[in-house]
Amino acid sequence: MKNLIFANSDYAPTRRQVLGPGMVLAGAAAINVVPGFQLLASAQAAVPPAAQKIADHFSSVKSMSGEFVQFGPKGEQTGGKFFLERPGKIRFNYDGSSNFRVISDGKSVVILNKKLKTSDLYPLSKTPLKLLLDDRIDLSGNRVKSVKEEDDLTTIQLSDKSVFGNARITMMFDPKSYELRQWTITDAQGKDTTVMIFNVKEGVSFAPDTFAIDYTANRELNTKTR
């Protein structure tokens, strides 16, 4: 399940498999060869105004919740519910008996498996999720690697090599409603993990402990397993 953050998977579904006819899922390995992609090679390269408008709209959504489906290695599929609050906070509650959780409190990300009694903690700043959860998604500078505008989808790929190496995040938006449809996180080996979201509600409120990380429990669990 670490694939959600670090994309250690070796499978990425096609866009047709995920979203149906007429929509193609952007596989990171094909980004530079797919016709229609605008590669932005320098900080001075112009970002399409429509793409920045979409990014600004998404940044203006300060909270949202909904359901998700995650596609991982060898095509396995998991799902559950998610909750997002800017800046930096997100929670994924996975379906199933493992009571699996991924939580970011704005500083750290914890991957919690209560069934196996494991709790892995990482700095949010070292994961591509940071670009998704920033207070404002700024498309200027070298972070933008490609933008593709289609009638039914606008695809924006971002990376920040100085922060988390060659990992990338590719976000896909509805060009009319500006709503986020899905994202793909790609690791340094070109392996993808895709998360598709649906039944999304914006401007929602959450309980104070929704994004809380129990750092004491994390230390205790990791001390016991050493």
C-alpha cells in the first residue's frame, strides 16, 4: 500500500480501463512520446493559460471528500474513502479487514496497518503528494514537465527533483468543470500507482482528529518490532 505515496508498482491501467471510452490514462513511461503533449523544458516555458486556470481552481478547493479506487501492481484494485484539507492534509480509509489507513497531517505521512500492527512514517515534503496538497498549485518553473489539453481531459505532470528525486505526479482534470478526476504517482523506476476519485463533495468540514497522527503509538509500534 506504500504505492499510493511512492508508486512502487509495476502496473498502470489504461485510461480506457479506468474512465471508459474517450479517456486515456496517462502512463508516465509514455509521457514524452504521446502526441499532443506540450513538454515544458525550462522555467521560462509558457504554461497554457487554461492549465493554470484549472490548477488555480483546484487550489481554491480547500476541502473535499469522496470515494477512491487505487490500481496497484499487477492490476490489483483496492478502494475506500478519502478526505482532503489544504494545506497538506489527506486521509485514505481503505476497505477491508486490515483497517488500512494513510494519513497526512500537513507535516508527516503515516501508513498504518492495524491488522499487522505496522506504522510507517515519512516526511510529507519528501513525497509527490506534497504537490497535490499544496495551498496553491503553482505551474511556473521547472516543476511542470508536461501539459496536455484535450476536449475531455487536461493532464498536468509535475515533479520536483530537488525534493523527491525522479518521482512525478500526473494530475488529470475535467477541462469544463475543472474538477480533479485522478492522479498517477510515478517512482524513479517509472512504476505507476493510479488513484481515481468519484462521488466527490467540496467544501466539507471534518472532525478535529480526522488528520491526526498518533506519533506516540508510531514510536511504540516501531520500538516493539525492532
